Amino acid sequence: MKILFLINDINYFVSHRLDLVLNFKEKGFIPIIVLGRKASSQMDNYKYRKNDLNKLDIYFLNFTSTNSNVLVFIRDLFQLSKLIRKIKPDSLYLVSSKPIFLGGIVSKFFKLKSIIYAVSGMGYFFTDRNTLTKKIKSLFFIYFFNFVIDKRKGKIIVQNYDDYNFFKKKFYNLSHKRLFLVKGSGVDLKKFYYDKKMKKNIVLFPARILLHKGILEFLKAANIISNKYKNWEFLIAGASQYNSPISINSEKIKEIINSKNIRCIGYKNNIHELMNTAKIVCLPSYREGMPKSLNEAAASGCAIITTDVPGCREAVIDNYNGYLCEIKNHKIIAEKLEKLMQKKDLLEKFSENSRKFAEENFNINNINENIIRVYKT
């Protein structure tokens, strides 16, 4: 069985899907990888997995996840069609919105045995601050997705209960045998681990510097309490040069920072080393599929402060291994951060609980097996 995986860019593929694809290959499948253009020149995690990448057949196309130009979209459709005609896959595995729309349309012109639509998150369509724009985007997503999906050969994998219920409600003619919930892409529990002795007074924001990741809320909260807690460091670890309309450059971030304890350290390939030493991870995101950074934070025994929104609310149990806060409310985030900084016993309890939660829910081996099981059905 030859499977064509269509994914936005190589960095996302390496961080979220490479181990899954290698697992598919071990099971006897023939994976073919098709990737779009890199979204950030700062992100280069693929360099550290070259040996694994060399085991795979990889093709590159010119599409990007953010370009909405209709003429460019049509060009991308023709490029993908040409490649599929050359490769002759038995199946398509489409990851995230742009590949789903591209691959979904193209699939109608080829005889395929099956198609997987892996919905990794729908933030772009549901987090716009303008209510009218948000409504238009969500309607576009619903109707266009309804058009591209093959309800006979296709299966949809979502990462959280909110998205699962959304698809059940909006796609009323979708059989329950076609919709599956698999929580994220998993974490290597040996690479991300909890060692109490390694922990330092670090509050970490581990994400791309995008508005929807809650970077402004994090900075406002950090500015409130950083000067009061001089022995704590607030670190922002994420790409700032990211090809997205909601990105914020590092110079703008520096203008907002008013404390020496807050530092923007940029994208880090060795994020596991940072996670394993941080005590608190803070991600005030507006919406997620299943945030891998929070799964990794849990595996590293970090107490987590995030927002009560789709995706995030399933990566944390409120008052067990972290706190779920109201969206876009930096004052509550500052309040919860301060509470953990003041109460050492509570912080350690949350850290231990985080690791337990990760072991029970985010083991990459179990996640990959669940996805392959869905595919085999």
C-alpha cells in the first residue's frame, strides 16, 4: 500500500509526523512525503533528523499554508495533480487545512482506495477578532470541507472533543465510522522527562510568536510580576520570522518587554532540554488542535498555565497539573503564575501530576498505534 502524505512544511513534518511515517514504514506501508514551502527561515529541526529523512521518498511543492490567492491555489492543484499522476499512490494522508483542501479536490480525479483527513487544528478559521470575519471563515470551512471530503472512502481524524463534536454537528451526513478522535501526535517520553533536581525557576512560552498563541497576554502577565520575582526568568522560545498574517517580529516583542527577567531567545531545536529544566510552561493560546508543546511540557513535569479553549483544555486538568484561564485575560494568567511561584509544594505536586498525565495520554508509541489502527480499518 503506497501512501502519499501531504503536509505543509518540513519542520512541522519532522516535529509532528516523522515518527508516525517511520512507524507506517515499519509496518510494511510505502510512505511518499510531499511538502510545501518552509514557513520560517529560523526553523530547521529537520537537520537533526537527516538520517531518518534519508530513509524516505520526499518531494517538495511550492504551496504555503497561508497564501490564499486563488490563482496560486489553482497552480498548486495542477502541481499536485501532476505529482500524483507520477507517483500513483493507493491512498492520501492529508494533514491540516491547506493540504486537506488541495488533496481533497485533486483526489476527485484519481482512483484511490482511501483518504485520511487529519485535522490538526482550525484556529485560523475560528479565532479572528472580527465577529463577521470569523463567521465568514467558519462558513467557508464548513462548506468547502463538505465539498472536498469523500464520504465513502475518506476518514477524518481530529485531536480534541470540541472538534469531534463540531464535525458530528456540522457534517450531519458523516457516518460515525468515518470520524475518529486521536489526541495529538504524541511525545517521546524518554526525550521529555521529569527530574526534580534539574528544574530551575523558569517560566517558558514555547510557541511561534503569533497573536493567536497568546504572546501578548504572556508578555503583559510577565511584565506585571517579573520585577517582583527577580529569581524567576521568563523565556520566549519560538520563531519570530514566521510566514503568517498573525506573526509579530522580535523587535516588536522587545519594545513590549519592560524587565531584564524576560527574554526572547528565538526558535530552539533542543526544546526538550529547555522543557526539562523549566518549572512552568505558559501558553495562553486562542485555540488549538492538540498543542504538542503542552503535551511535551506535561511529559517534562512542568506545571502548565493555559487557556480554557479547544485543544488546550484537553492538555491540562484544571487544578491538577495546571490552571485553565479565561481567554485574552492576562491578569488571571499573572495571578496564577504568582500563585505557583509562591507555593512550592503546589508547584511540585502539579509537576508530578503532569508527568503522570503525559504517561497516561501522550505516549507517542500509543498515539501512532491508534492512528495506524484507524488507517487499517
